[in-house]
Amino acid sequence: MNDSTTLTFVRSNVQSILSIALLNRCSGVKPDMSRPSVSIIGYDAPQFIEFLVQSLPQIDIIKFFRPPFSQPIQRDPSIDATERAVIAHGLAIREKLNLPFWDSVLLYMSKHPVKARSVLKRVTRHNPQDLDSFPMHRSDCREIRLREIIEDLPRNRMLALSSRVLTKRREVLHLPMLDFHCPTSTENDVLVKNVIMEIGLEGYIAKSGGSYHFYGCALVDEHSLVTILAKSLLFCPIIDRAWIAHQLIERACGLRISPGKTYERCPEIIGTV
């Protein structure tokens, strides 16, 4: 083998090794030249969560919770006629601009200030994760078990994964998460990936139904999580602003992994970043 052939061989093998390392960087798996990388594209949430937990060996305990479906504010008997008018204008703005509901209502109120204390009070309503949560050991975090839990959910509840995990060293760490607002499209597939890169994250992108979810591939402490959420505020309304606010209040993130009130399917992985 002459010098030119040897150089070509070395370059080819280095490129192969780097490619495999890149594919596996988010799973924590060391490059294995004996088998191809596992593709998780198309995994739904129960399949993916099993994969994700198994790819992060430092995780010992995972936290799940069962938040209730939110009820439309129009059904709140404390809302008076003036406030109902404000809500109606907010809904019209949402329809026109595709902004989140509360952003639309508050935008209208900022231009047309009225007394609407019940509306403002509803803005601050927060459902803590611990109202209905449960821990799960990593050995029990399997697709089959998660599907059983989803099947047994009450009709007005969904299953969500908390970012907060307990490690084998008894540290409380977090899995970075993001909840997007922009509608799904080929163009927004690219936009979402670029936003995640600008925030400085790597991980997995899922279609949540009407928009996107993101899961990081490395654990962070609470301080780092708050910084990530603060950075993500700069990209609202591409990312859901109200969702960010509630995660900051909770000091932990949460994302739905079951079908939802208006979504018949679990979120599904569409790519990595």
C-alpha cells in the first residue's frame, strides 16, 4: 500500500468514526463499529422515553405527573360581560395572527385597558406538578409500562414527563425541554432546529400535534435550566411564552407524552439537532 492509498484509507476511517460519534452524541452511546446506529425517527413518546432514559445511565429515578386538561375561561362563572368581550377580542387576534391565547388576550388589553380582574387572576393560575405525580425507577421505565399508564388515565388527564430526575449519586438534575408554538410545516422543521441551535442545545425534536417539543440529550442543574428557559424567551412566540413562565414558576419543565385533549396521538420524534 503506497503513501497516497494509506492516507486515503486513514481519512475514510476517521470520517466514519466521526460520523458514528456524531449520530450517537445525544444518546451517550460509545461508537460501536460492529453495528449500525439505532434510528429513533418515528418513535412515539412511550418508545422514545424508554430510549432516552436508557441512554442516560446516570438517571436513577424519573418523575411523571398527570395534569388536568385546562377548561376554557369562557366557562368560568366569575367572568363578567366586559371580560367576555375582552376574551372574544383576544380570540379574534389569535385567529388572525396565530398567537397563543393569553398573548392575544393580553395584547388586546394592553391597547384597550378595562377592569378585568378575573381575567388577570386566571392568567396566574398554575398547576404544580406535585398535585398528581409519581416517581419511577429507570428499570421500570419501559414502553409497555408507559402505555399501560396512559391507557389507565382518567378522561380529563394527560401523562407528562418532568424534567426533574434523581441521579445514582442522589443529585437532582434536569433534562432540558422546550414547548414550541409555531405550527408544524416543512419550513418550521428547519426553523425549530435553528432556534434550538441558537439556544445552544442538542437533542431530539418531536411533533407534538399542532407544534413541536424538544428534549435535550444531557442533564443540567437547576441554574442552567433557568438560563436555558430565559434564553428561550427571546424566541417567543416561536416558543410558547406562557409555557416558559410556568416552568420557571415550577423550577422544572414538563411535556405531555400521551394523547391530549385535542390530539389523538402521542408526540412523535421527527429529528435530532
